[in-house]
Amino acid sequence: MKSLKLTFLVLLLPLVGFSQNCNCTDNFNWLKETFEQNDAGFNYILKQKGKEAYQRHNEIFEKKAKDIKDYEKCAQTLYQWLTFFRSGHIAIVRNKNIPTKKGKSNEQIAEQFKNWETFSIDYKKFKKYIDSKTTIGFEGIWTTDSYKIGVKKQENEYIGFIIDADGVYWKKGQVKFKIKEQRKSFTSTYFMKDHSAKEIENVALWGNNYLKIGDITLKRFNSTFKNDKEVERYFNVINVNKPFFKELSNSTNYIRIPSFSYQSKKAIDSIIDLNTDLIISKKNLIIDLRNNGGGSDESFQEILKFLYTNPIRTIGVKRLSTPLNNSGIENFAKNNDLTTAEKKWVNNALKKLKATPTGKFVNLENKSVDTLTFDTIYKYPQNIAILINQNNYSSTEQFLLAAKQSEKVKLFGTTTGGALDISNFYYVTSPCGDYKTAICTSKSMRIPEMTIDDKGIQPDYYIDQSIPKYKWIDFTEKIIEK
């Protein structure tokens, strides 16, 4: 039952009888024991990497935890320990009720950075110079959410200097970044909020009015240069938080779905319902899933009918039975909003889990493979392109596994993030109440023959770095319209 699958994500299971006097070692020992006894991926990874590697890993982090007195550093260390097992579906969440460590005052912070490198320039003359420029380049006045920055060429590099900022971490005139040309490309040394240096290899103008320094986006301030439609469209679609539909041409439709969260299901279904006639009237469809981190399998069910060409097989999961894991379903069974069918499923699941020895896996369904069929195979859309990237995880990857079984579908973009094999997590609160961690309860029956975790799903059409991200839609449209 897919609707129950993701519901467990929001469960918070506290452990009672705890002391408030914990240190990082106490929290590390709790995390290690809880993960070893309850996480569905623990023994699988232990078998893959070996007990000796795990023992060395523990020795390193036991030593680190022993020396840590800072709450935030402990959280970072606990998270790093978890990365031994996988990169996705892990978490250390700080308890909001724990008071934060008192930091430096604004005056102390400003004092700390008062001698930072500055760029001396007459702002009025600089602005007049920028206003008179007719050629497009890095030089200009740029803005982000936090800063207004001037960029001026100085000898063989471009200096980015603060025009306006918070006045605490950064003050007017201080150097925020430097851009240098190396082998016909540009790199940058960018100074973060805390003034730490970040070396960035990819620096480029996007159209006339955007400067991209790695993942950092700056927009030209009060620009008189013409906006680039492709670039503007990119930022409009990539930053949207709701799904939408658009006709790109006489033969191609476009759907943007930024999230498969269960909260998005209603909006996704509404978009599909309102535009079904248009979708099935055109030869091509682009589904843009870039940066869609997943959510609920329920949220993509209405899309599958357009992709369908033959039965869609979904491999099931087995759940790890432990008292802690099972308590999640026990708590869920108390939900008064459950339908009759859901109550029946939950009760049957509990019976199976309780009949399963602790530490053993059980299939809560009556089959290992679910096969989905539809009565109709739509003539159109005939070609379906799905845009993917490294920020696709979990349920988004589950959708892609289903979509790849269609004769209509091709994936465009870059390899996904890879977090699907070990899943269905819930949060557990530490005995001291300092942190919450995510524990996964299920393991896919695809593994080890077909693994996704830390590998991802590869595209059929790899879009390399020579094609800017803002050109992905047009690049894909040209291919499917051939």
C-alpha cells in the first residue's frame, strides 16, 4: 500500500527514561547501537565493506566524539559517522529545544574581520563607468539575496567588492570574490559568509544579466541590457515550488514537477486533470524533474497513464522487524483517519511483523513484484523526455524506474543522486533529547542484483557541461522533435 509507505517518514519515536547530562560520546554510543539494531541497511553495508573497515571507522569516530565539547561539532561528527553506510536517507537533526551556544556579538564579529582585504574605489565614478558600458562582461553591479557587489577588472583578474551588505560579517569595500582566467575558462576564489575561501572552477555569464559562480547566482543590478528569454525561463522553472504545465510548441508540451511530496499530490493531479486533453493531443512531452528530491509514490500515479506502453513492474521491499521499528506501525494504527482498507492493511502488517523474529526481514505484501496495467495505451504523447539531475532521490528515482519500462520514455540530463534501496525512514529521538536520527525500515528486493544507492540512475542522453543548464529544455525539445 503505497500511501502508507511514506507516512512513516513523519513519525518521531522518543526513547524514554533518559538523563539530561549527556556528552558527545553518550550520543555517539546511542546512535551506533540504535543504527546497528534497527536500520535495514546496516548488515547489508557491513557485508559489502567488511567488519574490519567498520571497526576502523568506529575507532576513528569514538576518538573524535571523546574530544568534542561543542554541540554543533558533535552533530557534524555523528552525521559523518552515518555516511559510512550511504549518502542518502540519513540524518542528524538538532533538537530545537536545546539552546544554541551563545555566539559572538555583532561587534565582535565585525572586529574579527575589520582588517579584511578591501578594494579602494570611488563608487560614483565606478557607477558612471558601469552605466556607460555597452559591452557585456563580468564588470558591473550585481546583487544576491544578501549582497550588492561591484565587479571591476584589475590587471589580470576581476575583483568583486561589497557595495552593500549586513555590516557585520561584510562591510562596504571588502573583497568578496576574485575571478581569474585560466586556460580559456574562468575560476573564482569566493569568500563565504564566515570569510572562508571556496575555490570554484565554473564561472560564466548566463545571458546578459546573470553571473554564475558555481552554484551561486548573481543578477545584474538595474540592467539596461536585454534579458535572455532562455535564462529567465530557467530561473522561473527551477525556483518554482508548485507544478505547472506549458505548451512549448505545436508538437511539444512541458510539465514542471519540483517535488513529489505527498502535499504536492493534489496540485500534480490537478495539473494533469486540467491538461489531459492537451497532453494526449501532442506528439511530445517533456517532464522536468530537476531538483525533485522525492516524496511519496502516490504523487506520481496519475502521470503513469501517459507513459504506459506495457505492464509496469515494481519490485517490492522487505521490512526489518524490531520492537522499535514495529512501534512505528503500532502508532500509525492508532490514527483515527485511516480508511477501512488502510486499517486492514496495518493490522495484517502488525501480525506479520510480530510473528517475525527480531532482526529478520519480512515481506508485508503477498507478492514480491507489483504489476501495474492500464486499459488504454495513448497514441500521444509518443515521445516523452524526462529531465533529471544529481538532486533526484528516493520516490523520484522510483518513478524513473517505472518510466524507463515505457517504450516512449528517454531520460535526459545527468545521473541521479541514488537513495532508494534502503528506505522508509522514521525519526528516533536520542535518550538525552539532543538529536534525532533517521532509521530506515525497509530494503528493496532488487538488491544486490540491481542497486541504486550511491550510484543513481543514468540518463539515456547525457547533457554535458558544455550545454548550460538554462539550455536543457531547448536542447531536449530539438532532439525529440526531430
